[in-house]
Amino acid sequence: MADALPMTLRIYRSLSSAMVPLSIAVINRRLKLGKEDPARVGERRGLSADIRPNGPLVWIHGASVGEVLAAAALIEKLRALTRAEGRDPNAVGIEAWTSCGSGTPADWRKEAAFWKSAGASHICLTTTFNRRHHSRIAGRAAADHLAAMRAYRDAVFDAL
């Protein structure tokens, strides 16, 4: 009997499982170097102490402009489905991640306005994440992060 899963998915799952010991070592090293919050390290391991609310959870990831634009259409579809079920779409939160390590305050404002128009209820600003289209700020001190957050807030506050 043939396996129902495509070979690429079987390989991906096998490699992911094989990497678990390495990921534990990497997380432990990051803890030792002070790059992880000890109180939240479980989240890095896929374990959260937060109690998840009842109902479905949907994560939408967009790493490029095209993916983000596609996400806007998907968000509207989710809102339509929510309305069809007799629920208020405004009672269902949608969070968008953004960063301020690159671009100008005008760019940040434009992105925040886009997410608002797409229906996002929350915007998560990251100052340390440096993957895909997100950029870490240059500074490392707490004061640098606070200054970056204040600059972002000042740029986008009245657009939200």
C-alpha cells in the first residue's frame, strides 16, 4: 500500500524530527548567552503557558509584499465567514507583525495604515526579529529599544 503523504512531506517531517536535539542545544546556548527570556523559553520549544481560547486559531504569514497583499484578501474572507456564522468580525482579533529596523517613519506609517485597512486589530512591533522582511534595530541596549518603539509610536499613532 502506497504512503498517502507526498515524499517531500515525508522527508520534511523526518528532517524536522531529526533536528529536535540540535534545536534544544541551540535554545540552551541562547539561554546561556542571555539571548532568550528564561520565563518564555518554553515558547521557543513550541510550548506556551497561555491558555488558548476556544475556537479555531489561524496564523497568516506574509514575508513579501505579494504575500501580504494576498493576506489582505484572506483576512476579508475570514471576516465574511465570521459574519456568516453570526459573529461580529470586530470581536475576532487579527494581529500583524511589523518592525522598525529599516525604512523611514513614513514607510512605517504606510505599512500600519495598510494593515488597518486590511482589518488588523493589533500591530505587534518587533525590534529584535531579523528574518524575512523584518529588520532588527541597530542598538542592543534597552534604551535603544525604547527609543525605537517611541519613534514608531510617534510615526503611526494617529494613523491607527
